[in-house]
Amino acid sequence: MKMSETLKTKIPKLIIFLCGVLTIADLYLNVPVSVHNSAITLQKIAMVISAFSIGLGVASILTHHGGAIMRRTGGWYFSIWLLVLFAIFAIVGFAYGPTSDQYMWLFNNIFVPVNQTMYSLLGVFIVYALYRTFQAKNIEVGVMIVVSLFTLIGRAPIGGYLWSGFPAIREWCKILNLGGYRAFIIVSAIGAVAMGIRVLLGRETSILGRGGE
Amino acid sequence: MSRRNILDILTDADPRWIYLLCLTVLSAPLIFPVGLPLVVGDNARGFYTYIESLPEGSKVAFSWGADSMTWMEQGLGATVILKHLMMNPGIKIVAFSNMAQGPLYWKMTLEKVGTYGKEYGVDYVYLGYLPGKEAMFAAVAADVWGACGGKDAYGKSLEDLPLMSDIHSANDFDLYIHLPNGIDPVMISIRQWQMPYEIPFYCIPLGAVQSSLVSYRKTGQISGWIGSAREAAEYELLMNSPGLALSGMDAQSFGHIFIIVLIIIGNVGYFIKKSRGIEK
């Protein structure tokens, strides 16, 4: 039981601490070449680990949709269609290469038009949502609507054509945004530093797959 | 038609009518262009001027983070910037992607733009998709060869590509351009490329992200950007090379006016209802 706890908690915490200290030291201190090279090696290891996440994504898709087909859950036939297309893209990609003419044909004639259709529809839905929800029910929403209108008209070429003041007002609205955003950046950076210290000291255990202490 | 019906139309119009109107308003200017004048702003002019001012032999690192979710908007800017780099004979380009779809969009865009006589391996190199997010950006900046395993996107050894003989880290580049699919990749580029190596950093962000970048330009961490279709169109105008972005500007103008009119109609209906006690 003690060994298990060591494997589960102490060793991962130690690895995190060493990786963190090495990376931070390389960034902020004038460290020896060997330490610098070790930090770069760590970054390359992180790249390799990230590559595994793609395989994990594939496994997740196959498991999820395979299970949906087996259980005949709602819309299971869409899962069949997804897996058929998945197989076509994967076979062509493996056989000819992901940037081959064959794969590019699939990409340009299936993926690109479907993708563009989906996001174009999203734009139209947003237009309708703006019409239904952008109602000045209080002062705050009213201010947001006014700023939105100036941004919309100032951003479009017709804004400057109608009145040169529209783009100028839109630019001025950025100042309002800048003040709030700076405060947000500073606060979130302080939070990130605090979080980083907690992780390095082993106080933050959520990254090990369990809740914080 | 009764007053009640007019109010209903103002506030609760059938979405299908809105969709139909939206389609009409956006497609009509594409079929019958009006040609509204477009004023070139500081962002597009600054980016354009900087690339034009690069001396012969300058090396540009291009982080090609093309993503299907954002390509509809960013593709216009990415295409025009790549075209400008390709058209300039003195500029050398080394590109890499932090998104899995990057290589596909790279090939698609390169076929569309053309290489203008640039030779692969001598004038430009593509390192392909490199996973790892922030660690990848840090690794490429510190050791380009090591981060991509000594090979380009097509499996060729970097030793066989003359351009790569002079390139080992971010210090060897004169300009860093990033096509980020959100705000986080911009922050990563600032942390891992601009700040440690003090390299001029331009990007092609989403329109919605632009306002968040203003404070970073004031500190010099971002030198400039072109975001959204509007600024891509301005860039096309500067290059005297009209393309997809410029042809869509009339549609954008009428689309924005349409949205404004809809918001106003929605609010007029809301306040009329409120004054009559129908809406609380």
C-alpha cells in the first residue's frame, strides 16, 4: 500500500518538480550548457508525448462510436457514416500519404465544403440570435449594444464611407476594452504564478487525476 | 394587419425569413458588386511596409497554425501574407504547423498562391506538423533541427536543404509570423519566440482576438497584425492584387448593416411591448 502511494503520488510529484525547476532555471538563470540542453530535451519529450494524444483521440472515437453502434443508441447510423468516412480518410492517408493528391482530393471535396457549410450556418444562426437576444433590458446591456453597433458599423467599409467618425469611435472603443483586458491579464498572470508554485510544491494534486488537497 | 401582429413581426419573426434575408443581403453584393471604397488602416499598412522593408536574404519563420475551425476567416489573411512573402524574391521562408491540418492547408494555399520562382529547399522549407503546443514552440525556437527530427514535412533530410544550413534557432530569423487559431497560441509565441529571442513578431489573428492584442503591441511584444477579412482586403489593396477578401467587402458591409437593422428592429419591438406592458 505504501509502495502504491509512492508510485501514485510521490514519484509523479518529484518528476513534476524536477521538470518545472529545470525549465524555469533555463528560462531565468544563466545555466550551464548541460542544464540548457536538458531543458530542450524535456521540451522534445513533451512533443513526443503530445503526438500520442492523436492516437488516443483515434481510440476514443472508435470506442465511442463503435459502442454507439453496438448499443443502437439514438443516431447510431450517423456513427456508421462517421466510421466509414474515418476509414476512407485513414486508408487513403496511410496508402498515399497525408499530403498526396488523393488525400488532397478528399480534403478539398469533402472536408472543406462540409466545414465551410457548417461554419457559414453558424454565422446565420448568430445573426438570428443577435436579433432575438440583443435587447436593452438594462443599462449594462444597453451599453454593450451601443458599443457593438459602433464596432459593426466602424468595422465595415461602408462605415467610413457613410461618416469618417464611425471608424474613429470604433477605435476609441478599444481603449475601454484595453483597460479591462489589462486588469484581466495582470490578475490571471498572478493566478498562474500562484498555480505554478502550488504545482511545483506538490500542493496541487488535480493534475495527477484527483481533486486538490 | 393588427398592431399586435406588427409587434410580433418586430420581435418574433420566423427565423426562416431572417435566414432568407441574410442569404439575399450577403449574396446580392457578390453577384452585383457595388465597389464601396476601402480605406487602408494602420495594421495592414504596417505589416505590408515591414515585409517590404526586409533586406534581401532575410529569413522568415512562419508558424502556419491553420485550423479548419478558423480557416474561413484567417485563410484570407494567411493567403495574402504568404503570397507577399513568395512574391518578394529576397525573402527565405521556413514554415511549420502546430495544427494537424496545417500541412493540408499549406499545400492548398501554396498551390493557390504559387511560388513565384522560389525553389524548395533553397528559398523556402516546410517542416510539417509538429505536435506539442507550447513545448513544441519552445523546442523549435531553441533547436529547429532537433525539434523536427532533422527532416522536413516530406521526409527529406535538412542536410539536403541548403536554406537550413544557416538556420538552427530563432536567433537566425529576421521575422516571425504566426497564424494562430485563438489567443493562446499568440501568448505562446510571445513567451517562447518574441521575448527570449527579441524577434519582431507579426501575426494573423482572428478578428475577435484583435482587441486583446492591443496591449501587447503597446509593449512591443507584438509588432503588428492583420486580422479579419477586412484587413486581408486592405492588404490585397496595398499589394494591388485583388483577391477573395476584397471581393467580399461589399457583402461584409451589407451584412453588418443588416445585423444593425435587425438589432434596432428587435429593440424597437421590445420597447413598444414594454411601454404597453406586454413585456416586463
